[in-house]
Amino acid sequence: MVGEETTGRRLAVVLWSAFAVEVAGLVGTFALADTTTLVPKFDGTLVLVCALLLAMTLAVLPIVVVVLTLRNARNTTAIWRAAASLILALALLIVLVRAGTGPWVVWCAVAMAASCAATVPCTTGSPTGLSIQPSRAAVAIAVVALVAAVCGSCSGPYTNFPGVWTATKDAASLTLAEQTQHGEGGQYTLRVGTCTEQGRWVFDYPQMSTSVQLWLHREGALACIPGGPATQVHIVGGNRAAPVIALPGLLLTKQ
């Protein structure tokens, strides 16, 4: 009896410690990840693939735990922990897709590893000697993380192009007028200093990059920026409130 109580206390310490590490990892993840960016900042395909594989691998572990614990109805602690790990995996995958990769991925991995590692003692330990409180707390914090990830990513990487875009100190401006039928493009007016050019703009189909693109098709001989008869425009940064697009030699922010 004494041995079981001692084991239960030790396991409770392990679970609460894992929960603390998980919370710290989540705080670091959401503090460093910018889910409002319009273009995910991928540092490289290899890093992205490795991060995705890590998250998917850690997400498989709770599923195995659930299958193993279904034979023992008393071990609800392991099921709570498995649920927390699955919810957390989904939340961090959403942030990964929206924010790309960066230093926050380290905190992401820490949170995932702590959450999944805590399922091991839940499964192998004595069900009667485990405390269920840290596992329930882990589920609650995982749900909060999932809500935060979804709320910060619900608008997607797209923006409304029609409107006025200006460069710093009003050195240039691009006015995109939309046609009556949504999504068909429209007319544009580009002013760079004292030069003004006009033409038609259309969306880039099919979309082949992480940033939304459109094309400016010049209709006259006058060109205010270098390039051929068509100039590509794409989002290079900013957030949903103030996106930034790029033209040759120019950066313009939505007003």
C-alpha cells in the first residue's frame, strides 16, 4: 500500500512537471509565432518537412495510448492525457501552417514532447495511483491553445486587393479598381513621382506560390516601372490590417 502511494506521488510529480513544461512551451510558441502574417515565413523546405514529421509522429503516440487503455476502463488518466496531446498537436499544426518556421518551432517541439511523454507513465503506471488533475488541466490548456490558433488564423493568407496602396512618404501609389463581378480583376492606376500609367489587373491563375499574386497588364506605351507588358504583384509581408505588396523597386502598403 505504501509502495503504491509513493509511486502515485512520483507519477503525479512527473505529470505536473510535464504540464509545466507544456505550458512554458505553449507560451513560447504563441509569443514568437506571428499568425497574422499574410505570407508564412518558411526558412527552408527541409526544416518545414522535419517540423511536420515531428508533429505527426508525436500525434500518433496518443492514438496508440488510447487503443491500449481501452482494455482498462479505470485508466481514465491516460485517455485524458491522450486527448490533450491530440488537441495540442492540431493546434500547433495550425500555427505551423500559418506562421511558417522559425525560432518558435523549438518551443513548439518542447510543448509537443512534454505532452506526449506524459502519456507514457499514464499508460504504464497503476491507474489507481495516478492523479487525474494534471491530465484534465492539460486538456483545458490544449483547448485554449487550439482556440487561440484557430482565431489567429481564421482569415487565411489572402487579402482584398482593390483599393489604394501607397509607398513611404507618398513616393508612389497604386489604385486598384474592381470590376462589378467579384474576382474578375479591373483597372489600375500606378503613380510613381510625376509619372502615371494605367492598365488592367487580373489575378494569377493558377496560384502557384504561398502569396497571392496578380498581374498588371499595361495598355499604353508609358511605363513608370521597369518590366515588360505585364508586371507581377505579390504580397511580401505585413499583416491583415496593413498588408504589403511588392513592385519592381517599390513596397506599397494597403491604406
